[in-house]
Amino acid sequence: MSVSGVDFADKLLELNLVEHPVTEQEEIVISKGETHQFTNLIKHLVAVCEQQEENLYRITRERQS
């Protein structure tokens, strides 16, 4: 899982969210009866990656305007 974008120095920034130190923490709530599968963790990581990537794009757009 990775996030990429342009940093404040206009350089390409690519973070590997598996290898990079944790910069954000979020709890995964597992409902009673829900299976504890690795697949659920992967789906959650994908959602977080997409959200962070959109945040980087938004910051870049704001800096350009």
C-alpha cells in the first residue's frame, strides 16, 4: 500500500504505508460475529490509502491556486 503526491518543495513524495513509520492511527471496529480475516485489514488499508492520496491531491490543488 502506498500514497504518492507532491510535497511542499514540489518533489514527488511516495510513502510505502507498510514500511513507513505510522503517521496516523485508526481503530478497526469488528462487530460481534464478524470474522477476523486478513482480508478485512487489507480492505481497510486500501480505503486509508485512497483517503490519504486524495488528501495529498487536495493539498496540491490548494497550493496551486
